[in-house]
Amino acid sequence: MNEHEKELIDRLEREHSLTEEEYARLIDGRTDEARQYIAKKADAVRQAIYGRDIFTRGLIEISSICKNNCLYCGIRRGNKNAQRYRLLPEDIYACAESGYSLGFRTFVLQGGEDPYFTDDVLTAIVSTLRERFPDCAITLSMGERKRESYEALYRAGADRYLLRHETADADHYRMLHPPEMSFEHRMACLQALKEIGYQTGAGFMVGSPGQTSRTLARDLKFIETFKPDMCGIGPFIPHHDTEFRDCPAGDLYLTLFLLSVIRLILPYVLLPATTALGTIHPLGREMGIQAGANVVMPNLSPVDVRKKYELYDNKICTGEEAAECRGCLARRFSAIGFNLAVSRGDVKR
Ligand code: 5AD
Ligand code: FES
């Protein structure tokens, strides 16, 4: 690590900000030594705010039906081989019940943009969960919707919303998405979510086709200025039924480096060690935590549908019961000195 690199990292730690050019230089110039140096700082920052607690979110993948056609995604509309399913409201409540007894106090309903989940249907589900689990946070990750829809869901009791921006570079966004999707609309949705009062999550894939240190620098600048409460980043992993099938997966060490950078930009951010990170390396999630992450999102979906929610190839934990994943994660994190918290795990601000 040269002096310049060290100076950038030290300044990022102090000021939580660099210019876009500096972010790009930090990424291009990174060495193993710099990655370890920044991970240490990120670990200390997370520790000072959140201690040794790792927050868990019970992820319920409610539908693999999607009207969108994002080029990277295995459940894109155009994938005729994808297996489609949708959970009924009763299935969702059952997942939440079992999750609650395992110690989950946040439920994340995630799914493709499935037209079945109209505002009426989804607000009814959210209200029911709100009533049955008053001490839990309800997070939605259901894609782009109308502002009125986000408002109705918020009134029904949803607390948080995850909508990755995917890339903060409009040209890059166009490379990853079909013409009917727009960067401006994605940004408008994120803005609306924040204004309505959701704890809002943005995020992006590391190593998506067409990504450069330039576009990543833009992602970091966007994170710095938008200040999301959550930031989901994980490696891109090719799916065999998409046209990106032959593209290489995102790099483990770059992902870890970026987790640390994001922790220094937004010390309070809730930062998951994602399933995708655990998919590209058997200890990916542990390394993510050690690089500054503090959230993990194991799957609560019924085992018989798990393989069908296949955004990318070789996804881990698709054969495990929820209880197995909870126990497995508790052991894994305690082995590296962390503790799986039983709490909503709200963002500190
Ligand atoms: N590899 C990694 N992550 C993916 N996602 C979608 N497809 C892939 C893939 N092939 C991510 C997107 C989306 C989130 C739900 O999953 O970033 O926002
Ligand atoms: Fe699912 Fe380890 S986290 S089995």
C-alpha cells in the first residue's frame, strides 16, 4: 500500500467522503494490504456503533413470477426455463410464525414484480403481519411500484424497503436492463421511499457486466449522498439461462473491499453479508462480517420452493430448513467472535 492509498483511506475514515475520481483511484490502486488496512478500520467503526451483534432478517421469497426482464437475473420474464411459484398469504404467515420462534424479529418479503401482489393483496398481508407480530419489523423488497402504493404499504405497517439501485451510472443501467426500464424511474422510487419514511435500502452487484471503477465510483458517490439506511452489495453471479451466462462472477476481494469502504462512508449503515457472497466462497459471509458488514439474511421460505427462486447459479442454502440456517449462522459467527442478535435491528442514526 503506498502513501497515497493510505492517505485516501485515512481521509475517508475522517470525512466519510471522497471525490468520484478518488473513489476510482482507491478501487484501481487497491492491494491486499490496503484491503486489510481498511477492513480493520471498518470493523472498529461497526464495533463502536453496533458492538459484536449481527442482525438477522428472515427472508421470505414470496414469488418467482416477474414481469421484468433484467438481463442478469434468473427469474427474468424471458427465462422460459425458470420455475414459477407464488406463496399464498397463509404460507407467508406460516413462514413468519416459524421464523419468529427461531428468533427472527425482522421479516423481509421479497419477490419478483408479480402482478398478483396488487396493493390490496399486499397491504392485507402487511397488515396481518403487523397485527400478529407487533414487535417485528416488516421489510418489503418487491421492486418498483407507484408512490401511492409505497404509501399504502407504509400505512399498513411496513417499516423498511429494499430496492437496489443496481448501478448509479445511467449508461451502465441501460446495459443491464431492457429498454422499458429506466434509471430515472429507479431513482425516483428510491427518493419516494425515503420521503415516505421507510428505512430505505439501496445497493448494487459487484462485477456486473460492464461495470468499471468509474461506475463503481459513481455507486459510492451515490451511497454517500443518498445515505440509504441499508446497502445490499454482493457479487454478480452468472445464471445459465441469461445472456450473461459466460460473464465472470464478481470478485470476492473487491466485494470485501467495497463493504469496508461503504462502512467508512456511512458508519451507521446496515450492511448485509449477502447470500451471493456466501455462494462465491464458503466463508464469504464470515469475511463480509470481518470487513464491516453487520446483517445476515437467511432464508425462511418453504424448502420446496427454494430452488425455484434462482436469481443466479449455485445459490447456497436452498436445501436447508430455516432452523438449520439459523443454527449454522449462529455457530459460524460465534466462531469469529460475533453474536446473532434477537432484535428488530433498526438502523441507528
Ligand atoms: N447475481 C447476483 N445478484 C443478482 N441479483 C439479481 N440477479 C443476480 C445475479 N445474477 C440481485 C439484484 C437484485 C437482488 C434481488 O438480487 O441486485 O436487486
Ligand atoms: Fe444455511 Fe449455513 S446458513 S446452512
